[in-house]
Amino acid sequence: MAKETIVKENPVIDALRKLKEEEMEIAAKLKPIQEAISALEKILDKSSKKAPKPSKEASSETAAEETAPEAAEEEATA
């Protein structure tokens, strides 16, 4: 009788085996995606370090230009 229980497959063991196979397949598909994400993050890090930082004058001019259209819209609606 002991031999029969060893030979006979347990449905839980079978389900576990299938899930482990699926996990391996998913991990294999995920690895290239993770590598691509990592490579893109490195590119962003390098480009952000190379980008010139805006001067205070340029940023204040940009801020003034952005607020001017908003003020004009508010006056038009009032």
C-alpha cells in the first residue's frame, strides 16, 4: 500500500509543480523588461546630470509668462 501512495500523484503537488513552471516562465519574460527599465533609468540619470540648470533670470521670465495668460483669462471671464 505504501508504494501505491508514492506512485499516485497528489493533486496539490501537481498544482504546485504547474505554478512553479508558470513562475519560471513569467520570470524569464520579466527579466528583459527589468533590464530595459534599468537601462532607461540610467539614460535619464545621465541626461539629467548633463542638462544645464536654468538661471534665476530665465526661470523668473518663464514664471511671468505663465502667469500672464492666466491673469488675462480671469479678466476676460469677469
